Amino acid sequence: MSLIEVLGNGTRLEILRELSRGPKYVSELAEKVGMDGKSAVHHLSTLEDAELVEWYMRGNRKYYRLTSTLELRIAPPPERQFVLQADEVDAPDSTDQ
């Protein structure tokens, strides 16, 4: 799935917005976005496949965090520019991972 397809889903964008505020465990993220856990895991899996998020364990909770910085620039004519760029972020190491 292309990055455009991954980001073309409003739910996944909302998940990314929540994760931009800091790591969250699945149940907490599902509640904040307003979905059930199974749906959240599905979207998180898609984001993980796109290498935008990663997970780590702390106790019995699975936390997700962002691994990339996304930049989207769209300009009207005469530039007619469309740029979508993802850059890796140095995520802090977790000793529980």
C-alpha cells in the first residue's frame, strides 16, 4: 500500500494525530479515536507496515509510537507542487521491548 493510500484514511490520520502527542497503548488510543480495539489494531498494523509507527511492551500493555516525521506540501498553480515526505525519527529506546 502506498503512503498516499495509508494516509488517505481519516481514522489513520486521527491515530497519527493522537500518537504525535506521545505513545499510547492500544485501548487508550482506541478510546481517544472512538473505535473498538480490533479496528484500532487493524489500522495500527497498516501504519506499522508503512513504517510510520512501532510498538513496545511495558508490562502487559502494548504501546505504539511514531517513527517518522511526515510533511505534506501542496501548492496551487503556477507551482502545482505536491510533496509527501516521510523521514525516520530516532525513537527513544525502551528497555521493556
